[in-house]
Amino acid sequence: MERRTFVKLLASTPLVTNENAPDSATDDAPEWKKRVIPKHQAVTHYKPLASSNLGMPGPYPGQVVSIKSEKCLSADGLQVNAEAVHEMMERGMRELTGARNTLEAWRQFIRPDDTVGIKVNVVGHPWCVSSHSVVAETVRNVMACGVRPDRIHIYDRFRDQLDAVNYRPHVPEGVNFYASEDANVGDSSPHYDPRVYLESDLFGEDDTRSNLMKLISQKVTKIISIPNMKDHGATGVTGCLKNIAYGGYSNVARTHFKGLSHTYWFVGTLASMEPVRSKTVLQIMDGLRGVWHAGPGAGTLKYVFFPKTLMFGTDPVSIDRLLLDLIDDERKRRGAISIWNRDEGTLDFNNGKGRNEDPNTNIIIREPGHVEYAAKLGLGVNDLSKIRVKELVI
């Protein structure tokens, strides 16, 4: 793509920081301590769907159902108990919707004529991904609503990661698997829609556009997102918002570079664009396992922990607001620095090696405030005093 002529990083008033953040931005602060929103353009030719009342934040803003089960994992945390997950999924959907039975709960979101995208998260292979059991239960219930297997698309951005997790043996024949790029190598793929993009020159990069997957814009009518409970080096956590945003657009790694992150405003802006906003109708956060440091990957068990929890909601902001505290509390228990820490002295630029060895080291000044910013865009409720959480142990 030819270089676009955009004004770089226009000076603007630093936005309000979260009260938990120890430092506030000042005019003489280093760049990574500032939260500056550069000039940007969000372009889409799609209007909100007629069923947009189901789109984010959906019919249950500020409501989260949390289901915990000690039975969902083996004693060592390495094996998932599919029967326990089945029970958690059934209970969670009924509690969220108030439905008398599970099928009635799912029918609040899915119609027989829908084409359904299931946004999985597979970057944490092998230890922290959207688990096979949760995905299989989701597919089973979507089909129970009358949707044929060939109208179901399990997707993520990178084919190599999706193939490594291999959901095929766990779902009926005919279910589709979709990835927009072969691998995370900066591929310019024809699977992105040139009519839907967010454009901004962040660091003088040649490609200043992030385009939406054609699967999302042109094919599916409903999206169910299944993120994980994970730490993230640039955003603080990676949950519902980042799964649906960074997992559906191209060229998003450009938002964080040499300690500075634009994820504060970029994540929510992507998630708020149409048709992503109105098509995303359900969030099922897979917290059977989680990652408390060095996420979003989980190539080893070094930083994996075991919440043994699933969260259900239509409001991605509320679930992610709870996730911020969950990950930060786990880090505190482990003696690690807060995700809100904005001290440049923690930065390590050695290709992440120091960060992977030391949980008191950062590769980027994290931006957990992206959750609050998404709330300002109308994507959900960030105020803890207004979030209603129903916690059940089964």
C-alpha cells in the first residue's frame, strides 16, 4: 500500500488516566507516559444492522455472570473436563438471560437463518486458548438454534495458530474454519475488506491502514466471541475487546513500538466500528486457564494460572473491567508490578527476553485504560459500582 499523507501524532490534550494508575501525563513527561490520540479516520460503508439492539453492549449492559467449577480441570490443571464445561455453559447462559432452559437462552441471540462467526483466541497455544470444550458447546448450541454446520465459521487471524489448536475433531463435519492470514508475518491478505478500515499514521509506518476481515463485513450475521483471561504486554490485559478488535483487523501490531502504545484508543475504536459493533452479540470469556504475565502467548506453563471460571455477558467492557482486577490481583499475589505501572525504568527493549524472564519488566508501557476508553465510545459499562456480577460456584 502506498504511503498515506497524514499528519503525525497531532498534539492534543492528554486524556484522563485511570485513578489506579500511579502516574499522570504531563507536558514534560516522556512520550510513553502521554496518552495522545493522533489524527485518524474510521471508514465504513456499513450501517448498523436491524438487529443492532443485540450488538455491543447488547441487551445486558453492565451485567456479568461468572461460573466457577473446581471440576472443570484436572488436579494439575492440564486436562479439561468436558462434562463440567457443559454444565458451566448451560448454567451461565440461563443465568445471563433468565431463560427457563438453555435453548431458549441461545435463541435470544441466534436465529436459524443466521450465519455465525465464532471468534476464538488461539495465540496462547498450547496452554491458554479458547478451549475445545467451550467451542464445541458453543457450536452445539448454535446448531440447536437451527443453524446448519456450513453456516458456522470458527475464525482467528492466523492460519498456522488455528491449525495448531485444531478444533476440527471436536465439532461436526461441515463447520468452516477461517483465517485471514497464513501467519503473523505482516501478510497483506486479500481476505480484508478495502471498504472498512481505520487509518492513522502512528510511527511513520508505510501501511497506515487496518482493514476488517471480509468474513465479518460480508458473510457472518452474528459473532460470538470467546476470549481468554490473559495479561498483555501492550494493553495490560487481552480480553473481550481486544479479541474482537485486534482479532478481526489487519496491521494492528503497529500500534505499539519501542515502549509507546496507541492501544489506549485504538482497541475500542476498532471494536466500535460497523459492522463489528452490531454483529457481536455474545461474550463467553474462557477462564479455565489464564496468563498472569508475558501474554498473550502461553508456550509454557511458567505464567499460567487456573481461575476455573467462565464469564458470560453481552457487554465486553464490563467483563474486561473485571478482568483488569483479576489479572492485577494475580500479579500482586506473585509479587509482580501492577499492569497500571507506568515507570519507564521497567522497560526492556531486548526483544522481550527480559520481560519473559522477569515479571517486573515491561516491553511497553501498558494501556489498561483502553477499557475505560471503550466505555466512552458506548461499548459498555466501566464503572465497577454499576456493574452487576452474579457469581456462582457449581
